[in-house]
Amino acid sequence: MRKFHILNGDCLLEQIKTTSIDDSFIICRECLINGEVKAQDLRDFWEIRASHIADTYHVSKDEYFTKTVSQFNQILNLPEGSEVCLWFENDLFCQVNMWFCLSLLTHRSDLKIFRIFPIVDNQKDIWKGFAMVDSLSLEQSYTGKTIFQKHDIELGVNLWKAYQENDFRELKELSKIDSTCFQYLEEIIQAHIERFPSGNALSRPERVIQEIMKNDTTDFYSVFTLFSEREGVYGFGDLQLKPIYDRFMKLKD
């Protein structure tokens, strides 16, 4: 049986290279928490995402297809009977990417699919995931892998569909379903919903960033650090936070 590891980012690959885990690796190089994700089919989806990445991060469409779509194509063409391990953290950023990967695997009943959880010793570090662990902890995470049963996969696929449709009501209902393969779903979904307030109200990330810049610091990397400490549930990187920060800096001028 061939074994494959789907990793949420290149940084995790560098960490795993320090372990004895030496199977095949596939990198999920996407940030599906930002930009349009609704599409007629997968081909349309790639075009929509390529345009978003090009416009937002100044990465050419050719580079997106070479570095990102090629990895997802590997997921679509896994050898029959393979074991597949999904190394994703619990924050919104990672979860949305994982839901999408599950949607690509949903018709492959021949695969054995597992979730790899980061080992977290301190509750305050639940959103820091694999960034906090050493080689031994990574190997322990792999040893303690949790298998996706059919209903777990269905939950992940339904979460992705509801996310694509921006169906908050369905997301809230799905977040109440118990599954050994998902943690903190209700907290994650609520955080996502609070990104889209009604009327002219600020979103939850905007409110927190505004508060930090008003009361603590306006230095971007200090703002990023404080936001990550307070709102790690989002899993934002600096590329997701910078546009919000820049808008508030313009208001200060």
C-alpha cells in the first residue's frame, strides 16, 4: 500500500523532513479562506482561483497552475488502495483547505484516509498547531492518526459545499455534528460568520485589529503577533492581515 501525506503548506514539509516519515508528500498551497470559491466545476474553480491569486498576491496564473493545481491533481490521481494522511491544523484557514481536499477525495472509497492532529499540551496553544512541535511530537501525531469514516468524509464535504455557498445557517448546523476527525467546529464556524457582519458594522478581525492599533501598537508585525495571540482561530498569515491593517493605517493619515 502506497502512503501519501497531504500537508497544509511548505513549512510543515520542512518540519517533517526532520522525522523518519519518508512517504510521498503533496502540498496544499492555497488560502481558500479568501477570495471567490464558488464555481460551476473544477476547471472553472481553478480559473477563478488563479485570477484571485494573481490579483491579490501578484502570482502569475501559470505559476499558480504549476505550483498549486499540479499538487491537487496528484490528489485526484492517487493510486488505488493508497493510504492518505491529512495534516491540517484546527484553525479556520487550515480547516477550509482540508474540507476542499476531502471534496476531491469523496468518490474514492478504495482509499484509507486519516486525519493527523497536532499534539497540544496547553489549551492556550490549540490554534498554534504543528508550529509548536518538534520531530518527536510529529511522529507521535502520525502514530495517533484518526481514520475518516464515511460519515466523517461526508461532513467535511458538506462543510465545503456550505462554505462555497456562504450558507451560514447550514454551516452552523453542520458544526454541531460530532466527529472524531474534527475539533472546535462550532468555534471555527462562528469565527467565520463574524467575518461578515450585517450593515456597516466592522467584522470581528477588523474590530480586533482596530483595538490593537488604538491601544497597543501600530507596528505591523507587532499587530500581527497580538492578533494571532487573540484570534488564532482564524489562522491568518501576514498576507491575510496586511490588507485590513493597511486600510486602518490610511484612516489614521
